[in-house]
Amino acid sequence: MTNTQASTRPEREAIAERLWLAVPSADDAEAKARTQEMLDAYRAANLREAIEAARGEYLPDGTGSADDAAYNQAVGTVVAAIGALLEGK
């Protein structure tokens, strides 16, 4: 589990508690389940957006300098970390 998963849980639950009341459903259990599905989809969309933003930080391969290579490696590490969040690791 990553640090962000642990730290965002209370905020997610606070949003869910407010949102499930507005979700049309046959009963509370269905509304709560649909709310969690909506929040999961929203989180996944945000993580995919973050991955694309991070990928935009890659430097072109033109220079070949060690500093540029290290920078691109760090960007790759960030992309992988966000991807792991998306996969639920």
C-alpha cells in the first residue's frame, strides 16, 4: 500500500457519506455500493490524468547527457508509482 492510499481514505469516506444520499437506488446498500463505484471511477480517471501529465515531463532524447537520463528515469519512476496506485498496489 502506498502512502497516499492511507492518507486519502478519511477524505474518500467523508465524500461517500455525503454522496450516497443523492444516489438513486432501491436501498441504502445499493446506494452505498454505487457511490463506491463512482468514487473508484473518479479516482481512476484522476490517476490516468496524472500519468499523462507526468509522461509529458519526459525530456527529448536529443542530448544524451547523464543528467537528462537521470531526470527521465525519475519521471519513469513517478509514472510507475502512479500506475501502481491505479492498479491498487
